[in-house]
Amino acid sequence: MIVPMKKVSLIITGDKKQETLRKLRKLGILHIEITEGTGKKLDELKSRISSLENAVFSAGEMKSKKTEKKDASVSDALSIAEEINSLASEKKNILAERLALNAELERLGSWGEIDPHSIAALAEKGIEISLYEMPEKEYEKLGDCVKTLSIRKTKSSVRFLLIKSGAEGEEDVIGSLKSFRLEMPQIPTAEMKEKVDNLNARIEEIDKKIASLAAFTDSMKKAVKACEKEIEFEVYATGMASENLSAEGKVNVSVSYFTGYVEEENLEHLKKTAKDNSWGLLVEEPTEEDNVPTKLKNNKFVSLIYPLTDFLGTVPGYFEYDISGWFLGFILIFFGIIFGDSGYGLLICAVTGILIAKSVASKKKVPPAFLLVGLFGLSTILWGTLTCTWFGLSPEQLPEWLQKLSVPVISNVYTDKIWYPFWTNGEYGLTTAQNLQIFCFTLALIQLTVAHIKVAVRNRKSIKILGDIGSIMQLIGIYYVVLSFVVNAEVFSFGLVIGGIPVGTVALALVIAGFVMSFVFSNYEGNIVKSILASLKNIVSVLLGVVNVFSDIVSYIRLWAVGLAGAAISATVNELAGPLLGNFLFMIIAIILLVFGHGLNMILNVLSVIVHGIRLNTLEFSSHLDMSWSGHKFRPFEEQIEN
């Protein structure tokens, strides 16, 4: 359920901000609605967090499994972070310098050792030397006006020294050779190599130092959390609204105030604290205009869904519905159908069992996520047993007792059999695939009907409930239409009569009557005429609503389709690996193929659950509840909790 909240406004004197916040933090029951603060201290705290996070990242790159954890205070952790960041910055500069030197050495590498100082010394003595590399044909055209000394010839070029002699026409020739001239380095290549060696040594020293400081990673992470709590405190302290109260033009006192939310059961505790500290306290009922936080409270079993909803970041609005129990129930069914293979379910349960056993052995609390995944595994085993699906094997390859555990109408054992409903007199029948489709559409009818029943319960004190009843009638009627259009038009014909009841006619009547009731009462707010006018204004949306109901029900066929695709992949992997298993030499290849193929299929199934299974809960189901998942979590202002 969604825990009932009260909106409270707290008024304090301006000089009591810090003291009041400290007491409220110790109290730990008030969600404060202040999101922005100002001030130099806030900037400093944010800078500290940035420094700590950068240091944690740098240390993480150097941290090894053998690194022993060490503890440090928050102040020491900040100093360590600064040291790590300084070393990381130095390393970054060194890497850039080394890269430039290596690039220069690579450019000059084919020339051997070059010393620009020696060449400069010769120039001072009147001997000017330049280095060039150009195609051989161009070199031969230089003529006698320039003096050159060939150093090395290749098939494509000539490297040579040009010695300035002052001959006539020499300057013009040298000017034309600019593009072939080797640019001299700033320092000798031998000195560059020595520098690179020194830089490499310094990098090694820095890495060792950072690796030694990586032992304080956990302490730096704790310091981040401490800074975050300080930021929270500072935001609340500087973000409070303030007013100066005056009498006869003279300022008497400054007051500050803010709004928050408290759980209804903790309201008396807050009232007592406010009275003891002389705080002004105004208590109100939240309205839909308020940004009320949401806190969910369910039993241990239903709470197992929380790791999944936290991962998705889905939080119902305070005035919406808590569908945690329904979400858990249906996602277990969807997961089982999409994975669909008992063999995969066994693997999931085995891995989860090992993780749970490790937690129990180390006397740690078993994470709810492990238990949730274990339930997913059990759901998969159950569905795979009902359909006789085990590691993609054909029914003939499975023991007879496993075949007998399956339910005939949806089992792979009987895919060639036609099932004849009693009202067809053996004339028209249904295949196993069609039975599975009917099962998926029935799931849709159940889940979407649950949604409208929940809405109807909320509207039970208003005749608006008639609109919700109309929506349920439309669902039932359109469900039959889907069976006729999608599954089998002969078996589910509109002329079908069972026990004297014209089923097809009743289905169409339900759609029409339900539409009329929904049209008249769905917008009811105390006046039927206004309700009808509101529907007329949105007549296109109202008409499309009927189509949307049809598409929402049909949407559930994705469960069967995705499960069928996964089964086909499993069977294909087995077919590819099967022939190789008979040969000892190819046995390893077959095992690798089986592990890779089935592993990839399981990964694809996980993605399918996220894309399809969760969608049916958060979109189709939720849209019929008029839920937008617009909520945010209730986060009381409290002392830092050590992990």
C-alpha cells in the first residue's frame, strides 16, 4: 500500500536554522521539499565530491584483488584524494609529453641519431648543413650549383646532406627544396630517448603510489556519502524561505519556513518535537496539486518486486495505485512464458541457490534480488514443465514421465493434435499454438479487468463507477472479438450459440452497451450532461479508446511469440551441436556451441522480459489504471546510515 502522508509547514526563527535542521535530522521522519540552495560552502562541498569521485576512479584502475583495505577519516580521505588527483594529473601530463617525444622519435627514426646542437655548432664555424629527402629523379636534376652528400638511397627516394657553398644560383635551388627539407628537432634524439626512459620510470612510480593509496577507496566512498549529507543539510539551510516580520515599520524578528511531508503514523512525534522546541507547525491534507512523495509498504513477499522497480526507476504517484503485488504476480507469469524452458529455469535456480547459500554462510542478509531471481527461475521451471520444454529438446528425447507432467492442450508433446471444443461437434478445432494464444489473451482479460476493478473500487461512492463497469463490459466483449479475429473465426464465430445463449451476439452487445456507459459516465463530476459534453468534445479519443482496448488485448500475444522464438533458437542450437557430439574430436566444439548458443538465448530472453514483460505491466496495465508513474520516493531527512 501507499503509506498515508501529511503535509506540514514548519516555521522557525531565522537564527535557529542550523539548530532546527540538526534536530530534524536526528528525528529522521520528515521529507523536506527544498531542492535548491546557494552559497560558497555548497560549491566547496560539490568540489570535494568531484575530487573524491575522480580519485576513486583513478584508484580503481590501479586497485587489485590483493589490495588490503585501509580506513581513514573524512578529512584524511580528502587529503588522499587530492594526492591521487595530483598524481593522476601529473601522469596525464607525462603521457602527453611521452606521446609527443615518441612521435618525434618515430619521425626521425629512419635518419639515425641526430644532434641539432652539433649542426648549429658547425653553422657558427661557417659550415651550414641541411638534411633532405626527395625522389631520386628530382635529386638528379639538382645540378652542380649545390653541394650534396648522399646518405642513403632507396627505390623511391634519396636522403642527403646539403652543404651551403655560396655558389651562384644556390639560394634559388635551396628555396625550391623547402618541402623536402627535414625539420630539425629541438634536442638530440639521444636526449629524447633518455627523457622517454625517465618518463616511463616516473609513470611506474606514480602507478605504484596510486596503487598503494587505492587501499583507501572505501574510505573515499564513505567520504562522498558524508559530503552528500552535508550538501543536503546546506541545501535545506540556505534554501529555506525567509521573511522579516515588523511592527510600525521596525524589524522585530526574522522567520524562516519550509514545507515537508511526514508519515501519518509519525505525525504525533513531530508535533511533540515542534512543541518542545517552540516551532510553528501547520498540518494539512495533501492535495493533487502538491508534490507528495511516495512510500510503499507491503509484506515481505510482495516487497521482493522492489529491486526490479528500483532498477526501472518506476515510482507510482501518491494519488495513484500501489500495484506491487499485481506487478510481481504477473511479471512472474510473463517471465516464465518468455523464458519458457525448464532447463533454463533450473540453471537460474542453481546460480541463485549458490548465491543465497554464500550469503547465508557468511551470515549476511540475503539480498531480495536473489530471492526475486529465484522466483523467476521457479516460474520458468513450472511453465516449461506444463509445456514439456527442456533445453530445447524435442518431446521424443525426454523421459515419458516428463511428458506426462505437461498439460496436453498446451504441451509440445501434442503439437500435431487438434482440440475440438464441445460446441463445434468435431467440425472445427484448435491447435496447440492457438490454445497458447487463447491463454495469452485470457491473461490480458484478467490483468486489464483487474485494472478497471481497482478504478471502480476507488469510484464506488460515485455513479462514475458505471463508466468503469462499462469499460469492463467492453473488455469482455472485445476479448471475444479478438478470439474470433486472431485465433479462429470458425470456433469463435459471431453466430455461436452455447446452451441457448448467443455468445457472439452477447459479446457485441457488451461492447456497444459498455461503450455507451463509458461514454456517459466516465467523465462524471456531479453532472451527467457535462459528462456527456466532455465525451463529445473528445469524441475521437473516445472512439479510439475502443480500438486501443482491442490492440491492448492483442498486444499480449507477444508473450507467445517471444517464447516461440526462444524455443526455436534453442532447438536450432541443439540441431547444430547434435551431430558433433557423436565425434570425440568435435566434442569440445559442440560443448562450446551449446554453451554459447543457449547462453546467448538466455541473454536475449532477459532483454525480452525487459522490453515485453515489463511493458505489459508499466504500459498496458498501467494505462487502464490511468497511472503515469509520476511519483518520487519518500526520503526522510536523517542521520547518515553506515553500511
